[in-house]
Amino acid sequence: MAGEVSWLSERARRIQPSPTLAIDSMAKAMRAEGKDVINFGVGEPDFDTPDNIKEAAFRAIKEGFTRYTPSSGIPELKEAIIEKLEKDNNLLYSKDEIIVSCGAKHSLYNIAQALFDKDDEVIIPVPYWVSYPEQVALNDAKPVFVKTHEENSFILKPEALRECITKKTKALILNSPSNPTGTVYTKKALEAIAEICLRHNVFIISDEIYEKLTYDGNKHISIASLNEEIKKRVIVVNGISKAYAMTGWRIGYAAGPRELVRAMAAIQSQSTSNPTSIAQKAAVEALKGPQDSVQRMVEEFDRRRRFIVNELRSIPGISCIIPAGAFYVFPRIDGLFGKRYAGYMIENSSALSMYLLKEVFVATVPGSAFGDDRYIRLSYATSMDNIKRGLQRIREAIERLR
């Protein structure tokens, strides 16, 4: 950790800042200097929050709904979440099995606090979202990485899961649709994973934040919906940030065994207290109001997805599978390793990302941040104009390499 001092806790000294947010900060700093940076780094929809959701927030303010709420969320929002889970996911929960937190990331951290003990092992498929290993380590547990492969659409194979389970295994973190690969797990793949986790009493933390963003007829299936037995071992995590373009509103939620949810609520009451009252009212409208804005956003993401994959595939040294969900592409770039331009040597994904940022003002995230150095991640949650200009710059930069 840069600038560490001896009196900082060991926990603080070992934690690493989010690479995606670091790239975003660097891109914004360069923009502030007047540079025309095109940012493919951060996972944030470029759409505005729908008007009906904003109006719900305005009403909350006008009606004076600006005070503390129950720390685990208002009953009205819990009811909306329960209705959503039943309608969209065929899952039945009661209010004492639901907790609302300050974003899905906060929900995941609360789970880690409530579930993990020192030396517990937590299985994380690679590539992974950057915060999973850090949250596990922050809570004194051990991340156990298991490779997935592009030729299998980055889906965790049952035999690979079996091989890494030990007596210390506490949980598996599953993300579908996936950040960074866009992988959407099929029912068959989920059934195989569920069977193994049940046999070994392993909890499943199911991160479903990109649930609404799927393409080509792929449908999100919650692993908790397979049967009642597996549901008892699953904690479902979701939120409103991605589907409703509400990243800054900071509302996420989790559904799971009531004993675990009760523990998470106690932890939250001593850390953040309640999520913002106004944002909770807006979240009720997001979940219960018209959903046509979600469909329009998905259609536009689909258009961008097809364009960016086709363009990347046409750049020498790059290959790219088409993602089934979320709003990222994860092109393979190790064909460029060993090439040079001016003072740049492309030795790894970080070197390529830095070259693209410094040389042509295009921000990407190195695959090393997600556990696989052979790739970089680009978000297509930006305008088509930015995508076209950014890809042209990437093409020009790569054509300079020798």
C-alpha cells in the first residue's frame, strides 16, 4: 500500500485499492488537464436515471422523508424486493430474510463480515470482480482461486470446483452475468455446482447485479431458485445500480437465511446504519414502476456489444468472444506481448493498458486486476461515438507496435 506507515493496522497495510476505480481516477485527472480521454474503464451506465425514479426521490424530500430509517431498510422497499424476487426469480422470501445496504458491494462486505472466520477458504472463479479477493482477505479468510477457460465460456467446471474444496471451504462466490467476462451460467451448469456445494456444505454467494443485462436469448437464472435445499445455502446479492442507471444512489440488497441476514443487519447497524432514506424511496419506484427504460438500455447495450466485438476481432493480435451478459468485453491480448513502440514494451496487460492510456488517451483495465494477465477489460457502457473513436485509437496504437 503506497505511503504506508508503521502504526497502520496490518489489515490496512495489506489491502489494495480498486484497480477499476484507480484507472477511472487517472482518466479523470488527465481529462482535468485538458486531455481528450476516452474511458472504457469504469462499469457505470452512461444513461440517466429514469425520470419516474427521480420524481419519487423529489417526493420523498418534499414529504420530509429525510430522517433515519430502520438500519436494514424500510418495510416498503423490502416488500418491493420480495415481489421482485418472486416475479423475476421464482424465489420466496420474508422480510426478515432481506437486508438493504449501501450498494451491492456493501451487501457483499456485510456477508463477508457475518460469514467468514479466520482461515476459512472462499472459492473465487478466475477471472473475478476485483473486490471479491480483497473483501475475503479483509475478513481474515483465504481466497482460493480456480481457473475458468475461454473455450468453456469462462464457466466454472464441476471437476475444477471439486478439486479445490477442502475441510476449510466455507463459500463459493458466483457471479452471473459476470464481470468481467459477461458469462451467463446455464441451468445445467448451475445444477452441477449446486449439487457439489450441497454435498460439501458450502455456501454460495450469488452476485446477480447484472441480472437484467443479457443478450441473444440468454436468461439469467438464480442458483437459489433450483430447489429449496440449495436455497438454504445461497445468499442472493443484487441492487439497482446497473439496471436502472443508479450507481450513485447506493442501494443494494441481499436475501438469504434469516440467521445470516440478522447478523448482517447487526453489523450494518454498527457501521453505516441505514441506507439513504431518499434513495430507498427511489429504489421502490425503480422496482415497482415501469420497466421500459431497462429494455431500451439493454437494446442499446446490445448494439454496442456487437459493434465493439466485431471491431476488436479485426485488430491484429486481439481475439474476443462475444459476452452473453453485463456490459463488458474481455479481449485476449497476449498476442501482443513482446512488442514495442518508442519507450513502451508490452510485457503484460498492465503495460498495454498504460501504453493505451498514455499514448492515445484510452482507459482500459488490465486483466491482471481480474486474475488473468492475458486479457484487458473494456466497458461498453459509454456512447457509441466514444466506442468508435476509442477503438480507432486502440487500432492505431497497436499498429505502431513492432
